[in-house]
Amino acid sequence: MDYRALALVPLAAFVLSVSAAAPRVPDGWHVFAISHSDKPDTSNGFEIGLTPVGDAAGTPTLTIRSTRPQLPLGPNVGALTQPAYGYAGQRVRFSAEMRAEGAAPWAGIYLTPGDGGMLNRVAEGAPGVEHRLPPGSAVHPGGDWRPVSVVMDVPADAPLISVGLALVGEGQLWARQLRFDVVGRDVPVTTTTLNIDWARARQSFAESRRVMAQVPPQPLANARLD
């Protein structure tokens, strides 16, 4: 079994690693993609970025589309994310118009304190992660555009938060008209759950680590910097 991941890579690195036909990632946003496979596969399991054309009014639209089936090895996660600074101790809201097709088990927008490492912990089924999921609001498949928002109290000691949209599993989502702002305490905060077999995800991740530990030493790739 192969276990392959791309973790919060910079825009330039992502562009160099995919074909010219891949969606363009807008400035300031970063791609996160991690997926599980039972055979060798050089793809990261997702196409992520701007759609080639916007909607009928020309509005720029982001999309995340899965390109690999969801296996019972742990959740595949594809996301577009960016850090936001200076909001410690405040209640913030991230909102968008979204639609989805065939998205399961979850697709939507999220907020989380820190640098996005929570997405890794979700994909790995880290111990206790189901009790510490980042606030997120799902968009349910159906094809129609609908408003979606997520609200979070930023911890007073959090130097940054991560703002993003994510697809967990299979399908495709689209997002447009993004907005991020500070809101009053009268706006309720958001909680979320994911329909994931966490025990199976942890078992598969442990097995993948065991397999990787048996890989013989590998030379440094392109030490000459050709």
C-alpha cells in the first residue's frame, strides 16, 4: 500500500508539480491535498483552484474536485486555505456562496486556529481529532448556489488562524463571493461533525507508517540541482 500526501505546499511548488491544464491557484491562497491509495499513484487526488471561467456574471469561482475514489483507508482531504493574522480574541465569520455535486462525506468552508495542521490530523485520524474538529459549515449536494457561513471565537493567544474551503472524500464543490469579517457576540459560533470511521482511519494510517518504515534508505533527489 502506498501512502502519499502533499501538505500545504506553496503556490509555486504546486504549479511546478502539475500539468498546465490544472486550475490556477489565486495569489494568497495555498493548496492542501492528502489522499490514500492502494496502488502507486503520482497524483494528489484533487484538482484545486479557479475554474477556467467564472459564472454568467463573470464572478471568479474556486473549485475543488476529487480525482481519486475514497477508499476505507482514511479520509481524502483537499483544501484551499490562507492564514489570517491579528484577530486574537475576536469572533470572526467566513462566508461564501457555494454549491456541490456528489460531495461526500463533507464539503464546505472552515476556520481553525493555527497554520492548517488540523487538516493533516483529520486525514490521519489523529487520536481525539473527532472531538477537536475545526468549526465548519457544509454545503449539501444539489447543484444550486446557496449561502454558507462559519463563525469562530479566535483564542486570545492565537497569533493566526486558517481560513479555507475543503472537500473531504469525493465529489466537487464550487465557491464564489468570499467574505471574511469580525462579528458581534450575538452571532452564534459554529460546530461541525464528520461522518468518518475514525478507528479504521487510524488503523490504516498506522499500517502506512509501518510500511514506510520498511523502505530502504533513499539517496537525496537531485543533489546537483540540475
